[in-house]
Amino acid sequence: MPLTRRKFLADGTAAMAGIGAASLPFAPYEILAATTNDGFLELTAGETRKRLVSDQHPASTLWTYEGSNPGPQIRARRNERNRVRLTNRLPEPTSIHWHGIRIENSMDGVPGLTQDAVLPGQSFDYDFVVPDTGTYWYHAHTRTWNQVARGLYGVLIVEDDEEIFDRKHDMVLVLDDWRLGQDGKLDVLSLGSAVDWSHEGRIGNLLTVNGRQPREYELNASEPYRLRLINASNARSFEIDPKSFGAKVIAFDGQATPGAQDLAYSPMLLGPAQRVDLVVIPRPGRNFSLNELSDGQNYPLARFRVAGDKRPASENISLVPNPIPEPDIESASTFRLHMKGGAMGGQIGDATYNGQPLRGDDFVNFRQFWTLNGTASLPEKPFFRVGRNQSVIIEVFNDTNFLHAMHAHGHHFRVIERVGIDIDEGMPWRDTFMIGPGQTTRIAFVADNPGKWLFHCHMLEHAAAGMTTWFEVL
């Protein structure tokens, strides 16, 4: 029988049914980066053999940092300088992007824009300050559609001097999906599929949390826990319902919300690269699970067994916001971005690639199926160029038949309008936003970080197939 997503989900559910006695007393993955003699955290990118399904299935060859998926967890303090040495033991060039960090431009990890890719056998030293507390992650940013799908990512947590949650109550859950073949191994032959690039992107048939099959964790009743959810998948959006187990949202994309909030809608969509921080106070005797609800499924990503009968703790929990400058909407410069292309009736119209017009079979031959303002992939000239500290509005029109996750490097923004959709997210700061077919979304931020910054779809196949541009802050 072919190994379909439904079969893998069923197998995973069956496996979890028998782990009641093996509940873990809450533990996120705790692999930490090692420090070299000269004070750098060491991240070596290389091949690792790992069984993704079970001991009865063969091992897959993954690409990982320090032999771990996810890679080593990096914990830092606000305004602390981080020094990380990437060593490339892969058969192709690579680099690291520090996703969501308002980083110095030369450290942003984008080959062709901020640095040269690190060749096999070579190293690159990243040296940067982390200005904001919150939940972030790092991932490969060279042939991203290939390298992230093989496992090249990890977590970066930036802590305040005084944290509300200690390590026993701070839980990191990295969500991913993997496309496996009938033998249960990672399907590497389908990487780069033109169907994926021109449709919704690479969607897997096996879900993992922290690189493993979903587990059951034991939590103490009436004690507040922080659940940091990170979507590390290439293209999958996870549909979850925090309300179903009494959780409240305290941060989006690393940035605090104004207090702990109930979502005005449910379930919520956690798109590729997005993060959400939840606070949950388990009730005595009420076990619960975090479920993936899309595709008509109700699949447990993690089960939680509640121990003890202690009285409830206070629910007045909120995080300290980061000092991100507010845009001046009245004086902001507005720049419009028209997204076109894709399959399923998408019309790409006039398009250029590498400065040349695309015609006929060019779209398939060059594997460029999407455009931003008529250009496929990184253009020679920026989408816009502004002076430092200028307020900016980007108005994005999704003239395609697919959902997209748009990510801005080096800045956080507010979603100020979603035309045709009335969704209140508490107006949080974001670094990635979802935009549906036919939708127009307006975002605003202060362009206060000088350099050349990428703006692209984080459905990684969409980015590879054209949905990438850049802007410059002088």
C-alpha cells in the first residue's frame, strides 16, 4: 500500500495510543550549540542519518546542523552579541538566515544580496546583536526549497533579563511536514518538482514536532506554561485552535500582544515561518491535545497529561513589548506589489527574468511560474528605495489562485488593512503575513534598518519560482 499522508497520520495516532505510561515530564529538545575556543557557537551543516517514521522503517539522509533536527537551540539575552560559525560540510553552497531578527544587513544570510554563499568545506562567521526578545528561528537561505526540506533549521530564543517563565515552563514546539516515499524515507527525488513550484508548494505526508513523531507530555495542573509554536515547513499552513484547550495568545512572530488574548476567530492559520506563543494553564484532571485541523483532520501534534490538583494560578500574564518604532501612516510612502502567476488558471501576463522577457516555454524551462510586479525572482533594481526612518506602506494584491506567506527581512510591520476580510489579530507586529487569493493586504513599518532587504513568499517553492524581490534602506 502506498504511504499516503492519511496512512502516516493514522500510524502516528496509533503509535501515540500506546505511550500513556511513557509521558514525558515536559521537555523541549535541549540540544545546545557548542562554543569554540575563540567564543563562537558552532553550527556545522552536514548529512545525518535518521529514521523519521519508526524503527521499522529505513533511515533517511537529512541535512542538519550539528547532526540534529531541529538544529541546536540557541538561547540569548536581549541586546546580547551572538557569534556563530557556520561550517559547510554539504555537497553544495549554503548560508544561514536569522528569521525575524532585526539584524545588521551583512549578517542576514541572503546570497546575492547580503553575502556570498558559503562553499563546501568553507566557513563563515556571523556576528550580530539580538535587539528583541521573543521566539525566532534560523534556517538555510541558499536553495532554501531544497535545504530546509532536508532539515536545515533550528531555534533562536531571545530572553529578557527577567523572564516570566522558567525553563521548566517554557516549551518549544517546532512543527514540520516531510514528504516520504513508499519506503518511509525522505522523498528527495521530488524536490524541485515543477508541480510543487507552480501550485501550493511542497506538502508532506508526515508531521513531526521537534523532529519526532508527536509525543505526550506531562504538565503540572494550574501552573502557567508558555508554548512556542514554530512552523518550519516549506509550504504547509497548520490550522490550530488554541481556544479548544483554553490557551491564550501572548505573541505573534516573536512580538508581544497587548496582554494575553483570546483569538477573535478560530481556528487560526499558522503559515510557513510564522510563530505564535501561547500561554496555557492546565486544569486539574483535564488532559488536552494540540491538534492539526486542516484537510478535515483532527491529528494530535502533541498530547498533554495534566498531573496534580493544585489550585489555579493567576491568568494575568503578559510579555514586555519590544521597542519597535510606530509608522506614521499619514506621512508614509506607499508601494504597491502585484502578485501574479501559478497554475490553476493563474495569468502571469508580461514577465521578465534576469532582465529578459519570458515567452512560451521559458516559464517551464527556467522554472519561473510567479512574478512580483511583472518580474520573476530577484530583480536588478529594488522594489523601492527609501531614506532611513521613513515610514512605509506596502500594499500587496494577490492576483493568484493560491495562498501565500509574505516575509520581510530586517523589519517588523503592522498589518493595517485586509481588504474584504474582517479579522482582528490585536494589531500585532509581524514579520510574515498570510494573503489569500484575490486579497489585498496593507502593511506598515518604519524603514529604520539600513541595507538591502529581501521581501518574498515563504512558501519556499514559490520564492524559488519567482516570488522574490528586495528593497533598500539608505
